[in-house]
Amino acid sequence: MSDASEPLAFMMGKRRATFPTDRRYAKNHMWAQDGPAGRRFGFTAYAVRLLQDVYFLDWTVDPGSSLAERQPIGSIESSKAESELYAPVAGRLDAINRDVLGDPALINVDPYDRGWLFSISGPDAGLLTAGEYLVHLESAWKIAERTIKGQMNEEA
């Protein structure tokens, strides 16, 4: 029997992405952890691995805003992608991590602690346990792997 605090792991090809079991997960590859100031969200190791070096982050919503699930809330740029960011759940945006705005590299080096993105208060409908998230990754990885292979073939 494994220790409940021991993280779970998912193999992304030859690379290992770990997931703490003390939090829940959104299908858009964000983790959620309840705290004294709402529920903090950040990118999972899976998302960080796909994005690779994050170097720009911007928000289009301000703290105090009401959010709908999947509402665009900002944008992110990395060495591999430019993308909009979407709210993982509905609720009120309580805070944005100003440290990560000033130094987006925190997302790369410490995604489960100092690299948190924002906090939202509201219901946690749709959030998955770490085990459920790993099951979700099985299908998500198959799609990502095909995309990655397709990009490599285009570069050849």
C-alpha cells in the first residue's frame, strides 16, 4: 500500500509527470488546492511539460470578477505554444499570483507551489481526484502525442 501523500505519476513518453494527491484536477490540466483564501489553481506537470518554457502570462480579468467555467481569462506564451487561458471552474476570481506575472518561469520550476496562477472561490463541480485525472490523461496523451509527432514531421 502506498503512502497517501506520495505523488502519482504519468509517463509522457520517456518523461515522468507527477501529481500530488492532496489536490484536485481540472480537465484543462490545472490543479486545484483549497486554502484560506479560496481555491488556488496552477498548471499540472503535464501541462508544464507540453508548454515547456513559459515566458509570458497576461490576464484579461481582474480579481473580484465572476467567472463562468471555460471563460477566457488570459493568455500564455511559451517556447511551444501561444494559447488563451480558460477558467477551470465557475466562481469569483479572488486573487492573481502577481509573482508569477513578474516571473513566469516560476510556472516551469515550481508549478505546484510558487507557480500557482490564481484563486477562485465557488463550487468545485467537475474537478477530478488525482487518480481520475490520471485516467483522463490516458486519452489526452494519445491526442497530444499525435500532435507532437505531426509537428516533428512538418519540421523534417
